[in-house]
Amino acid sequence: MATRKRTAPPKPAPCLPCKGTGQTTESVYVGRGVRRRRVAEQEATCLDCLGSGTAPA
């Protein structure tokens, strides 16, 4: 009797906003109105995949 060939389970698709890393960058703004300016960027957990890096089901 021949053995069955097993295929590997499909890999989950990477999350599009974070590109599979689980982290996104957010801009930090200071000031108000016309004087509002971008000061820095900080890393944040991706809210679409909650840091897992895989696309939500």
C-alpha cells in the first residue's frame, strides 16, 4: 500500500497595513490650528491584526 502525500497547510496571508510585521508608525503632532506641525513618529501595534502580522479572518 502506498503512503499518502501530505501537503503543508497554507500560510496565512500577511496583514496589509503593517505588511506582516505587527507594527505601524503613527505621526505625533504638536500645536493647534494653523501652527500644528509634525514632530516625530512612534511605533504602535497594528489594530487590524493586533500585532500578530496575519490578515484577519
